[in-house]
Amino acid sequence: MVRNVWKLIAVVALLVCFGGTSADAKSKEVFKHPYEQLWSVSLRFIQVDLKCPVENKDKESGFVIFKYKLNSQKIVRGSLEIYPDSQSTGPNPRHFLQVHIEHASKIRESEFLEKLKLKLESER
């Protein structure tokens, strides 16, 4: 019960921080990789490849909040969420990865997902 309350608080906090207007960019893509692989590779990609400090993460809920260097002078918040595709069934369901980077274009977020996809493929 207490665990579910904390999950709810985390989701509400994400919505408050990143909800914004409909003009905010959010990019998502479907991946066929197992959740464990998506989680570990995504976390390494953010921390090691991009050198972004992680502010908060919850493996069970599938989210990471991190600092992202938008340009040489501006550091903004970013979030990554991993959640199952409700239309996918079977032992290895597909998952959505959704990324949001404050003040970034949808193109920047799509590039982030594309680089992450390449990393996932290279580690298969």
C-alpha cells in the first residue's frame, strides 16, 4: 500500500514538472527488447555516453530524471519513461520509450531516441 502511494507521488511529480502545454515536445518509440535490457542500456546511455547526471530514477516504475546539456550554456531537465505496449502480448512484450527534454525540439528528442536505439542494437 505504502509503495503504491510513493509511485503515485512520483507520477504526480513527473506530471507537475514535465506536464506543460501541448506545445511541449515529447517523443516516443516502440522497442522489442526485454525491459531489463531497455532499463540498463538506457541508464548507461544517459550516464556514460551523454554524461548526464541522474537526479532520480525508479526501475520498478520505469523512469529516469536527468540533467541534459542543451547547449554550451544551458542545462535543462530531461526525463525518460519505459512502459509496456498494452497491445503487445506474449512472454516478451514490446515497450514504449518516451523522452522529454525541456526547451528542446521534437527533433532533438528523436535524435536522442535514435542514438539510444543504435546503442541497444550494438549491444545485442
